[in-house]
Amino acid sequence: MTDPKRSERTGGGLVDRLVGRAREAASPENNELAREGRQAQERGESNKRAAAEATRRRRSAAESSAARSEKAIEERAKLGRLEHLDAKADALEEKEAALKAADEARRLRPPPPTRRPSARRLTVTMADRLSIYLNDHLAGSTVGIKLARRARASNQGTPLGEYLERLASEIESDRQTLERLMAELGIRPNRLKTIGAWGAEKLGRLKLNGQLTGGYSPLSRFLELESLYLGITGKRELWRALQRALGNNLMGFHFDELERRAEHQAAEVEEHRLEAAQLALSQRLKPVARDQGKRQGPPIPGGR
């Protein structure tokens, strides 16, 4: 927008200069008119300079005001950043002070008294060991029963089959005694071990028996009786260990009698095992002549 006063001063200065110059040109002899013309010209120049100065001052004032506003904005932003950093520093100092106080409190806290293991805890530990041991033998009895029944079926109608039928019943009775003992002691059977023993017995049937056509062989009979012998001797050691550990503190359980029974079972199985070994492992050896075993030298050329 154009400033009216500036236009007026600018326009007036131009008219005055034109009038002054016209007067000088019209009357070069009239000094008064020439002086007035010069004065009018000077006034025009002075008005022009005044207008330029006013314009410069207004521009300078506007630039100065803008600079002050920008500086004020920068100062406020800087002050905000400083306040944020101060707040973070205060929070860190408070956190470090809290950690130092907690460390000091822990350092000054008296150590807890050393506790000796109570009798109850020792009893629980012993019960756990006893549970593991009895569950292992319970799983072994599962294998023994399955093995005795399988061997009985394979030797049905023979004296060995009749003996194995009686042995399977005795092993089943011993297993029931073990289960009753575990119930009396508050020990739960471990079904995973029992299932694992059942699977192991099934895999044991895949063992080679020395025949290309499969089926039951003298070697199968011998290996079954040997496995039964090892299981019964392990059961004998079970009753012997329980007699030493528990004694006669449990009513209805006579570990010495159970040990003698297992000893008798092992002796009977051992007799049948040796007979089966003779059938499965022995073979007739042809006699070797004494001269046949001697080394002979190379033939003599031309000899008889």
C-alpha cells in the first residue's frame, strides 16, 4: 500500500524542482526567482532524503523486531531443553541414591542363621531314595512275570513248562508283596517305569535265536532261563537289603523268609539253565588225529 504522505512529499518535491528550473530558465536575470528556484530544489532534495531515511528506519525497525522475535523463540527452546535435561539428571541422581541406600541396607543386614537339616527333611530324602529303589524292582518284576509266562507258553507240555507255570505264580506273588510293602510305606508306583519295563520285554523278543527261519530255538530257551536267573538273584538282593535297612519294624513282612524263597527259586532256575546251556551251546567235536595236526614240509622233488 502506497504512503499518502510520502506521495505528497515526493510529488511536491518534483513540482518545486520543475518550477525552480522553469523560473531560472525564464528569467536568468531575476536573481530572486533564481534563488527561490534553488530553494525549491533544495527542499525537494531534502524531502527525498527524508523519505529515504524514513523508509530505511522502518525497514531496520522491522528487521530488528524479527531478529528479536527469532532470538526469543530460540531462547525459549533452549531453556526448555535445559529444563528437560535437568529433570533427567535429577531422576538419575535420585535412582543412584536409592540404589546406594539399598546396598548399604543389605550390607548392614545381619546374615541369616545357618540351619541344620531337620530330621523331617532327612526322612523325606531317605523316602525318595527308597521310592526310586523299590520302583526299579517293581519294574523288574513286571519283566520277570512277562518273561516267565512267555517261556511257559513256549515249553508247554514239558516238565520245564510245568515248572515255569509254578515259577510265574511265585513271581506274581512276590510282586504283590512288593506292592503291599510300597503301599505300607506310602510310596506310589511309578507307572512310567512300569511301562518302560513292559516295552523292554517286548523288544527283548527281537533278539536273534540262531535260526534263519525264526521261531523258538534251544538258544531262545537258554537266554530266557538266564534272564530269569538274573532277575531272581536281583530280587534276592532286594529282600536282603530291606532286611538290613528296615529290619523287622514292619508288621507282616518277613524279609528273611522272602530271601530264602528267592534263593530256592534261583537254585531251581540255575539247574534248568545249565541243562538248556548244554542243549544250546554244546556240540560234538570230531577227534583230531595226532599226525593230522602236525605240519608237513613241502614235497621233495623226485621223492617217493
